[in-house]
Amino acid sequence: MRRPLVAGNWKMNGSLESIKSLLDGVKAGMSDVKQAEVAVCAPAIYLPAVQQQLQGSDIAWGGQDVSAEASGAYTGEISTSMLKEFGCKYAIVGHSERRAYHAESDDTVARKYAAARAAGLIPILCVGETLEEREKGITESVVARQMDALINLEGVAALADGVIAYEPVWAIGTGMTASPEQAQEVHAFIRGRVAALDAGVAEGLRILYGGSMKPGNAQELIAKPDIDGGLIGGAALDAGDFLGICTAAN
Ligand code: PEP
């Protein structure tokens, strides 16, 4: 039985003041969350404040990206040990915005995943196709290529310690959600690809859906057999909406 995970990705949003009231709101509603594990991925500079507010709560936190390098001359980067030092449990790697705006390749993302895993963080590997790729009918080969970069580098066992988030790029921040059937189809493909290599790893692997998930569509999505929660952008910035998604997994 896989425990659902609902992880917020705040992206480059918030202020000390707004995250305080957001987290106060989420904490206040956590008694209604019966099933899901809840996490928030904050801008790195706010992680100390998030740690202070969430320490001792049922909410985990994480980074939105992490360097594949341990330390050194990598201006602007954040290392795995830095995330660990501020209590992070999770690190998102390969978000489509990192791939698109920072030219992160599948290999770079795989190296980030490996570094996060080696440091004892739980990496959340984002995969997903653009609208053009979906229209060309190559969704599965794109997702396979993104997964295989990791599997070729680290072996399928690497997925025993991580999470995959299927995020169709055309659904992120656009209000266009994949239908539960469309999402389930790709989630089943992902799990099947892992199962072909290791059935046990596939069975335990949490595969989140991301892309305009809201309280109004979360329940239908999470009810699908291969959808184990969500990676939430916009709706994670509002405590009521975020909790509405967290309780949809009850
Ligand atoms: C995301 O950024 O991972 C995401 C899914 O965003 P949104 O929920 O806003 O589509």
C-alpha cells in the first residue's frame, strides 16, 4: 500500500510574511488530513524559516532543486548537504521550468537525483512531455527517455528511494489539467517500465501527478490506481486550496 504524497512547489513566490501565514493555515488544517503525507518545497532562502515553523509538525519540507556537485565553485547553487542542514526531506529535480529555462539535460537531472539520494534526501524526479510532443504522439518515448537517464546511471534500485512526478508541461500553470484517464495512462506506463526491471520497486514507487491540480479535480485524479498524490504549484500558495488537495486523498 503506497501512502499518498501531496507536495507543494511554491516556485519563486512568497515572502517571510506570506509563508508564515500560509504555513499557519496549513498547520491549522492538518487534523483533517487522514491519509496523505504532506510536504512543501520552498525557495531555498526561506528554508530556515520553513524549518523553524514546521519542526515538530506533520509537514515535511524540501528544496525545489539541488546541485549534483558536493561543493566548490558553483556560484548560486545549493548543495545536498545544505538542504540536509536545514532539515529537508525532499528535493525536486528536473522540474520542467529548470529543464526549459536552465537548459537542464536528462543527464544533469539524473546526476542531481543521484546526489540527492546519496545524501539521504528523497528526490522527486519530474518527467513529462510538452504539448508539441503530446500532439506528435511521443509522450511515452519522452517520459521513457527522461526515466532511462536515471536508470542507466544508477540502476532501477535508485527508484526505491525516490518519487516520480508526472507533469505534462502543457498542464503546468495553465489551468489545463490532464484528464484522470490521460494521467493514469502515463502513470501506468511509468510503473510498467519500472516493473519490467523490478516488480518490487515498481509496486512501492510513488508516482505523483502535477499540472493544475486543484481541490475540484484532485479526488478524481488520486483515485486512479497509479496516481499516488500530487505535486502542486499554484494551488499550494493558498492554505485552503492546498488542504483541499491533501484531504482529497483521505
Ligand atoms: C508545478 O509547478 O509543479 C505545478 C504542477 O504547477 P501548477 O500546479 O501550478 O500547474
